[in-house]
Amino acid sequence: MGAADSAATSGGGVAWGSPAARWMLTATVLASGMAFLDSTVVNVALPAIGAELDAGVAGLQWTVNGYMVTLSALILLSGSLSDRFGRVRVFAVGVAWFALASALCSLAPGLGWLIAGRLLQGVGGALLTPGSLAILQAGFRKRDRARAIGAWSGLTGVASAVGPFVGGWLVEIGSWRLIFLINLPLAAAVLLIAWLRVPESRDTEAPERLDYTGALLAMAGLAALTYALIEAGETGFGDWRVLAPAAAGLTALAAFAAVERRSHHPMLPLDIFASSRFTVTNVVTVLMYGSLGPLLFLLVIYLQEVMGYSPVEAGAASLPITALMLALSGQSGRLAERVGPRWQLTIGPLVLGAGLVVLSGLAPGDSYLTGVLPGVLLVGLGLSTAVAPLTATVLASAAERHAGVASGVNNTLARTAQLMGVAAVPVLAGVNGPAGISGGFGPAMLIIAGAAAGAGLLAAALLRRRPRAPASKRMFCGVSGPPLSSCPGSSASEPLRRGPETS
């Protein structure tokens, strides 16, 4: 790092607006955006992939969900790896791995090769995604963390929302293979920036040995559960091919919890859940992302198959979500830093749910301006309100030395919730049955609207503001950063922030 960067890192982290901060944000946003983009960009390319590779419905499901299986199963392990071996090092390995897997996908001669590439892409995504958040949490000074995470949330959220449009455009101008090739120059830029400009950080108290038993049980449990959910889309939830892996997955996760409780070097320190805020915000994460996954999956298909949109038109339909998150997420993060996250985590999911209810009424013949746009705008406003404070609160509710683990837990739950939603909601709504997408889209939107509303009500009920410290201290306990000893009653989830003076 240069002199300016070194100066910016003095005093416990880099300052917002410094050259070091801009480089750090650029690297983490580009890498995470690449992974988030890839999780949605494939959807609009599925008809072209199926036609060229002669893939049926099950093959296309694995093309989408294979990425999510390894991503969900390995993010938790990645958090421990980044804390132990260095956040930038693990992040860079993930970026390089993701790029190589993307190249394999673009060159796939058949469906089996494509699915293998998607599984490998999930491994790379699992390594880089929690590392990017942990780099920001450990690298920025306390007062600027919420703002940095807000910017990261908005810009990476943009990548998720713009994915269907980018995918449709690339399919129309060339080939579905281009959707994977675009990752290669992005990965090269991220690796160069990370090598030259991003300082390394790690948990100095991380155990010397990794929790291999816990890692294997966690991967086996999550993989089995996600397999069961994928299979349920084909056979229904009552089939033994669903019940058997689901039971195996639940057993493995129960064994994982027992191993972590007794381990002297756990991959997941269970005391991280001693913070009620950490637990509640992770439940809110599950409900919100369990709604977002089916929305992004079903809306693009419905617009093409029922309302007659082209791939580009179907992708462009969600661009208002992109614009709103780009414009508002940073401001939302700063607002949560001043007033606390409770009301934003209440209002945001409720507005998201309202948008889903509006979209449930879509019918053939509806115009974009009166049928699609109102619901999409509400969805964008809800996400812009909630995503930045949700992410910041999850990270700030755990001890700073557990930044990688906290990020890994939250990302695991978010991706697993998306996978569960994509696999389960179409079955519950009848999309996979005789009604098809035309009859099942409306019920599907109502189901996920209920989940989003539940997230908002849970935040309203359980995310109470902390009481102010005595007036003589002229300070109060907030929700971001590590604790300071001068904050009365502070814990790993109760850092110190200076408040307004009182008489």
C-alpha cells in the first residue's frame, strides 16, 4: 500500500473516501457482484441451454441448483478458513477458482460437463463471498463500517437484479456461453487489486486445527437437504427419494451441532448465537431471501412463457429493482447507523411483501406500466430499505474476531433459503403440476409475500432498541463494531458509539 493508504489505515481501519477504502470496495464489490450475478444470469438462458445440450427439465434444474448446492454447503467452512488463513488469501483463491470453473462452463460439450462446472462455480463462490464481507468488516474503521457494507449491499444487490437482463442480452447477441465468459476479465481485475491494494487480516485467536469433523457433517447435512428439495420439484414431498435424504440431512446437522458443542476448536462457535440480535437477524435473512429466490426465478419465466416477453424484455423488467438499490442502499445503511435497524427491518420486508401481492395479480394482456412496474417498484423499495441494515446488523452482532464465521453463517442461511424457496414454492403453488406456470405464479407470489411479511413482523417484535447508558457517560451502546470496556454491560454484540450530549 502507498503512503495515502497507510495513513488511511491508521486508527483501527481505513476511512471512508480514502484511496485504500475505494480499492477495498472495488475488489469486494466486483468479486461478490460476479458471484451474485451468476446466481441469476443463468435463468433466462435455460431455454437456449436446453435446446443446444438436449436437456430436459431435471437437467435444467440441476444447471440452476447445482451452483446453489455447493455454495450453500461450503460457505460456512469458508468463513472459518478466512479467519484462520487470511481473509484476502481465501478470497483470492475463491476468485481464481470461480474464474476457472466459469471457463469450464463456457466450454462444456454436454450437460454433464456444464453441471460439473456449475458445482465447481459454487465452490469458488463459497470461498469469495463471506471473505468479501469479512474484509470490509475488519478493514474499515468502526464509524464507516455500516456505510461500507451499505455500499457493498447495494452494488452486489444490483448484480443479482441485473442478472436476468444481462443473460437475456448475451443470449440474443451471441450464445449462452457468453454468460460465463464475462467472469474472466472481472476475476483478473479483482485478483490484481487484491494483490496490490487490499491489506490482509485474520483472526489471531483462530485455532491451529480446523474442525474437519464438523465441516464434513455440515457439508453432508446441507447437501442432503438441498438434494431433497431439488428432488421434491420432480417427485413431490412425499416420495421416499425426498424423505430419505431429508432425514439424513437433518441427522447430519444434529450431529454437527453436538460436535460443535463439545469441540475445543469448533468451526462454528455456538456462543456466536448468544447475541439475540444475531439470531433474530439471521431468521429475518432466511425469510427475506426465501422470498427473493423464487421471485427472481419465477418472474423471468412467467414473463417469457405466459406474457410473451423476449429474454431481453423479461430481464429488463426487473431493472427498477436495480436502480432503486443502487440509489438507496447506501443511504439506508447510514440511516440504520443513526437510528438503529429495527424500523427498516420492519418496513422493508412489509413493502417487499406488498410488491409480491401486487405481482400475484399479473395476467396475460396486462401492460408493463400498470401490471408489472408497480409491483417491481415496491419490491425494489423493500429490498433497498432492508438489505443494508440487515447485513450490517448481522456482522456487528458478532465479535469482530468472528467476522468470517458470522458472514459465513449469514451467507449460508441466505443461499440455503433461496435454494429452499426455488425448490419448494413451485411445488406448493402447483407450478410443477397441471396448472403450470400460468396457474401457479399467483399463488407462488402470495406464499412468498407471507414469508416476507413474517420477516418484518419478527423484526418489529424482537429487535428492540438498547437502552441508553447513564447520562454522565454521554454515550450509548449501538449495533456496529466490537465492544469497548467503558460501555457498561457491553458484550460481544454491544459495541460503543458516541451519542448526543444530555443535560
